[in-house]
Amino acid sequence: QLQLVESGGGLVQAGGSLRLSCAASRTIFRLDVMGWYRQAPGNQRELVADMTSGGRTNSADSVKGRFTISRDNAKNTVNLQMNSLKPEDTAVYYCAVKVLGNTYWGQGTQVTVSS
């Protein structure tokens, strides 16, 4: 069972920045895709950004130019640098890792952006 530990959420004013980090437990398997999803109250969980082990990225249009995803394959970590935050970015952010066709989720970290 892969375990994910997230950190870095919090409260920030609009226009500010936060950095989310996620560390996966040690595994002999390659972590195919690592990324971040978010879920605001009353909304469905949505992809924020993800990255394959080969470095290909995918991100939501709403965060392009503001959020940057990065990962360290040797350390099994994935980070999300969030700049120019907006109140509509407020949500619980979840780390997600896909391994051998299975998706594993972190416990979630709250990001709140005040106007």
C-alpha cells in the first residue's frame, strides 16, 4: 500500500503564494503519474496538474501560468508551486499517484485564499 504525506497548505491573501509538497513511501514500482487534484465545497474533485515519470505535464486551464508542478523521481516527491493565488483556488488539495493502474490519494491539505 503506497502512502502519501502532504504538507504546505494554509491561509494566504489573494495574490500570494504557497508551495505544496507530497512524499510517497518507498516502493519498488515506478510512480507513473504524480499530481495534484482539488475539491472545493459543493464541487467535484478536479485535476490541478500532474506529471509523468518522463516529465510530461498536464494542467487545468485555470492554473496555467500561475501554478508549477515538479517532481523528484529519486525521492518520490511531487511539489506544486502556487503563485498569484485567487479566492477561487480555495479548496482541499489532494496528492495523487498512479502506479500500475491504481490511484493512491493523500489525506488532503486545505488551501484558503482570502480576498
